[in-house]
Amino acid sequence: MKMQKMEITRRMYEAGALAVVRAETLERASEIAEGCIKGGVPVMEMSFTLNNAGEVIKGLREKYGDDLIVGAGTVLDAETARHAVLCGAQFVIAPNYDEGVAKVCNRYQIPYAPGCTSVTEAVNALSMGAAFIKAFPISDFYGPKLAKVFKTPIPTMPIMASGGINLENLETWLESGADVCGFGGLLTKGTSEDIAANAKKIHDIIAAFRNK
């Protein structure tokens, strides 16, 4: 058996990007998944802003197996975290840091990426086992500089960025220290072919940056 938390964290970092999805049906989520996989970004976050997110996660896991990494987003509390894990979520992301969620994720060896707005909060989250620190929500206002703010005093801090990232500024985010970048519209709107084309562009930018 593989070391689950380490393996999923590694695969998320290798992808360097993920789709932030709010799909109301498994059918639509599957269309998005097809595009993401084909384009080389096989990581999806299903937001728990929708009540059926757990069912969609379960369906995607059954349909795609190891070809797709599927996690839960907007996980605000321990109860939601446990529900997500039982539905098959392979990672947990939140706009906030919650100690209860951190403990559930550690217990089940699930990578946790809480949203943090200060170095103190980020260090506390790392101390509780967070796999990534999500530079959110103030990344929408500060942009790539926020990743650099976290990385300057703590270069080893693993940063997940979400909000305001596009094809034009992705490399700037990477240069500032973002390790994984979340995308909404680019990886969730249009046909599977549209999503695949965008995913390939994202994949190619990340690969080119890391191969410098």
C-alpha cells in the first residue's frame, strides 16, 4: 500500500494546477474530468458549496480511478471533512483554517490545504499537518506578491494559490513561489475539448517554468 498522503501530495505538486469545480451533476463533472485528464491536469476540487459534492466525488472516483485525483473544496468544519473523506475525497481544501478539519485529515492521512491570511495562521496550520497553505482570499487583492510574502521568511512553505490566476500571469505566480495553482473558468467552462486545450496550455507553462 502506498503512503497515501505523501503520494497524493506528490501528484498534486507534479500537476502544479487543479480545477476548482462547482458542477451540479456527475455528468458535467465527468465532462470536466475528461478535459482535465486529456490536457495533463488530472486534479479536481469539488466544492461543498453544492450539497451533492460528496456524491459527485464518489462517482468520479468510481469512474476514473487512479487517472484522476479528486478532492473536496470549501470544507469548513470537521463534520464535512469526515463526510468528504468517506465519499472518497483524496484531499481537502478550505477558504479558512480549522483545527478540527486538520485533525480529521491527519487521522485519515488526507492532504489538507487551508486558506490562511497571515504567517502566524499558516505556521499553525503547518504545525497541524497541512500539506499546502492556500494563499486565499487576499490573493485576489495582493496577487502573486502574497505567495512571495509567505515564502520569504519560510522558503519551504508549500503554497497553493487560488483566485485571479490566468494564462497571462501564471508564470508570475510560479516565480513568486506558488506550488499548485487553482483555476475556475479555464478548467470548468466549455466543452471537454475546450477544457483540454486550456489544461494543456497550463500544463505546458508549468513544465516550461520548472524545466528552466
